[in-house]
Amino acid sequence: MVNVLVVGSGGREHALGWKLAQSPQVDKIYYAPGNGGTLNNVDISSDDIEGLAKFAKDNNCVTVVGPEIPLSNGIVDEFTKKGLRVFGPTKSAAQLESSKIWAKNFMKRNGILTARFEVFDDPSKAIDFAKSVDYPLVVKADGLAAGKGVIVCNDSTEAIDAINKMLVQKNFGNAGSKIILEERIDGVEASFIALSDGNVAYPMATSQDHKRIHDNDKGPNTGGMGTYSPTPVIDDITADEIQKNVIEKTIESMRKEGITFKGFLYAGIMLKDDKPYVLEFNARMGDPECQPIMMRMDSDLFAYIQASIDGTLSSLPPMSWKKQSAVCVILASKGYPESYPKDEAITGLDDAIPNSQVFHSGTRKENGKILTSGGRVLGVTAVGDTLEDAIANAYLRVGKINWPSKYCRTDIGKKGLTWRK
């Protein structure tokens, strides 16, 4: 029996710990720093690599890294040097997420289908390019921006405004010191996540995120307002194509370039004319995709994490999944993704219904009360025999939870009900 240290404080980390706790091989789950809904929280920041390493060593922990920042800072490299068992990609492998420019150039040189693009650090040259093209653009900050560094534009005026926000007004700090201007591909978006040991990659269940803040995909992008799994958008034929031409090709191409990718590989896919274009890569599990995927997973996640660390994934069968659907509705505080109130007391958390879990994200505990502490506060997740059932169960639980500035979308999962190829 070993312990697990889950690094991070979001709903993804809560869901990973919840699933890992079900493994017969795991004794105790620690969270660093965790949130108001997680137990055994350790007061160590997720970017304090030395502090985390000492705790993991002293407490016989296998470490599972949730967020992108410690991965991009090289936490896996440091733990490995110290002889500690850690799950996730190295700093060089995490470049797939930490630098969108690196990722786009990687895709280009390895023949992985993605939108055409140009890179700029000079605002006037970027603006000239935006005026010169006859197609709409997406403006992307090169670095990490908590899922908000992508601005989808309808015309050159919006593109120029986005360029100015990043390169002139520095709204995204160093993350936006270089930008990508990318052709906007209009199609259907979905998430495809795999678990790799650097040699092979096993697909996780498919899912579809809802990134915009308002119903019907209106308003600015967020870190994700909800998701459901599986999604009919990715049928078996499309899944096989993404697995072969995106996931396996990426793992193999990185290996040829001298980089071993271990961990979760997340491909944000846009399907247009039945072709899967890669919008972006993440070098970790998605959030909120993680929550419904963990609710549907039948296999022992810890066994696969151990095999990823050891490079022995091919010795295990592919992961198995419940036939049920799962839906995660993110409850946020009004004002997110801009400014929002904090420290509001949450009620109704104990009002459980069957087949549902509440995964905490932006919460903290004080004097026995759970208070809001972030923009995305809770991930209310439920399963059902059909997608309709899962949606109903999730929103039934949503209705029991309240705080003054509670906000959520009302249409999570409906894309899956109306999907027609």
C-alpha cells in the first residue's frame, strides 16, 4: 500500500483523488494545497516543487500532478532526479501546452493536421496581417493563460482588438508577449484525452467541453463551464482516426525528437468535413472533462498511472468504461471570467441525490462553512443510463446548491442530444 499526493486545488484534482481513493493499492490521498471539499489537505503551494518533493518522500507518496504550471516548471524532472515516483510529462514534453508556438511548429513539421497560422511579437506587423487575410482569425497568447488566452474573432476589427489586448495592453502578461494568428476553423469541437507511457497511449472516454460563459456558446472563453461524456460527435471511426493520426503520431514524433511523453495528453479537436484539426494540446487532464470521465471509468486508475511511470502500459488491457453517460455542470460566481465576489457561504452541499458527486474547485473551509474562493466554484457531476438522465440528475443536484452570486449555464449536454452528423 502506498499513499498518493495529488498536486493542485481544482475540480480536476478533486475528481482524480476521488477515483484514486477507490484503488485497493492506495492507502491515503493527500492534496496540495487542495480546496474546501478535499480531505487531508497539505499547506504546500502547487508550484513549491521542493516542498512537495520533501512531503512526497517523507510520506511514501506517488505524486500525481494536476495543473499545467508545475508541469511547465519541471516538477516531473525534479522529482525524478530525487528518485521519487511522479506521474506527468517532463518540462520538455509539457511544451506542447506551455508554448502554443512550439506546439504549432511541432504539428507543422510532423504532419499533424492543424489550422494554418503565423507568429508575431510586433503589433503593427500582426495588425497588417490581420487586415490582409480574407478569413476570420483566432488570436492566441503563446504562454499559459488559465484557458483564457484564446480570442475567437469574427472579423479583422475584432482581431485587431485582440492583438492590442495581448501585444500592446499586455492583458495576458508574459504569456501574450508572442502571439499566434490562426485561421478560424468552424466545425464541431470535442475533447480527446489519452494516457501515455511514452511508447503507447490508451484513449480515455470522449467528452465535449462548453468553453463559453453563456448558453448557446455566447460570450468570452472560460476554463470550461461544463462537459459531458461520451459525446456522439466523436464516433468510433473518428475516434480511431484521432487516436492514430493525432495521439499516436504525437507520441511517436516526440519520441523521435528525443522527448518521452508520459502522462495525460489532451487534444482539443475541431471536426470539419469529418477531418480532425488540432486546436490545441494540453499536457494534463482537462478540467472539467476529468469529472465525468472519472465518474464513468471502470478500471483502476492507479494501476494505469503506475504503468505510465514505469513505461509498461502495454502490459495492461485498454481501460474500461461504464455504459452510462455523465454530465458535469460548473457552478461559477457571477462576473467570472472577469472579476467576481468571494467568501460567500455555500448552502445545500449535503443535500445529496443518487448517482451524483460535487467536486470542489474554487472553495475553502472556514469555521465549518464552505466559502467561495474562485471563479469556477463547483463541478456538479452526475451519471444516468442515458444522456437525458445524466443531464436531469446533474441539474437536480445543481438546484439544491446556492450562494448569492451562483451562476451556471443551463444547456450543458444539450449538444449531445441534438447532434446529427
